[in-house]
Amino acid sequence: MKETPNATWPVHAVITNSTYDGLLYNTDFIKKTLDVKSIHFDSAWVPYTNFSPIYEGKCGMSGGRVEGKVIYETQSTHKLLAAFSQASMIHVKGDVNEETFNEAYMMHTTTSPHYGIVASTETAAAMMKGNAGKRLIDGSIERSIKFRKEIKRLKGESDGWFFDVWQPEHIDGPECWPLRFRQRMARFSKTSITNTCTSTRSKSRC
């Protein structure tokens, strides 16, 4: 920035959402308050968030457009949806210079694409379309809740050490587990911690 005349603030921000250990940010809050024209949500691990109301307001593509901003969300489709290894997607919301975008894409992509990977992303998208996709995600969430309950039950029956799950003791509100700056992980900045929530796969909205 020192080498750029009249530079006062970054114009592009990259935010990992969710983190590897399952923390989801309040993306609506970030999009409205972060003073940059371009925001990129790296959502490699959560390509399923648009298909369940539990994650409303916690994914980059949720909500409407934000005036004067372009929102990007990249997803590793191959990680948690039905696509071949290395398959991924770029989602864009807002006015973007298509010529510049396409030029950047051509600069970084291969000249020998694997069309099977491309076809698998189309298949993954088709599988998630409409109510079928919602049922798939709901079923996964229900199974994960049963798994967590079983782990807690087995831990309660154990006389010694046993596995545990990272979640609040009681989940009874719409925001399941917000992290507060002064209460937890104070070594990070307030912007990066406040208004976050764990993806507990519970019936509360994360």
C-alpha cells in the first residue's frame, strides 16, 4: 500500500468460511460492514450451505446483492458434494467485468481440461436442485445429530477417557454458539471472531 499513491484501504478481502474445524461466519454482517468493494469467501468445505435454512446468513451467496460490492464464493465441490476430485465452482454475485474475469480464468486454468471433471460438477448441481438436494442435506444433518448424541451417551457411560464432541451444552436458540471476543480466543481480532457460529449440524440455525 505504501507504494500505491493515495492508497487508503484494501479493495479485496478473502475470508475462509467455514474454517477447517467448522466455524461459520455471519456473512450477512461481513458483507454489510466490511469496507471493501470485493469480498471472496473461500467456502471449500461447505458447498452444501445454500440447501438448508440452518445455514441462512452464513454463506457467501446468501441474501441479495450488496450495492457497490461484488461477492465471490469458491467451493470445492469434490469435497462434500458428488463431483470428481479437484472439481470446484466459482459463484459471483454483483456486477463484474466479464472480460477481466474470463482473462484471469484463462490465465490460471489448464489448456487441457478434464471434461469428466466439468461434467461431474454439472451432475453435482443437478443432484442438489430443488427438494431432492434439501432432502439429502436434511438427511445428513439428522445422521450427524444422531452420531453426536451417541458419542455423548457413550461418554456418559465411560468410567475413564472417551471421545467428546465440540458443541454447546444446550442448543435451544436460533444462534447456536456465537463466539464472543473477550470470552474466547482473545488473541484474534474482534472482526474475525464476533458474530461467528459453529456448524453443529443441529436444528438451530448455524
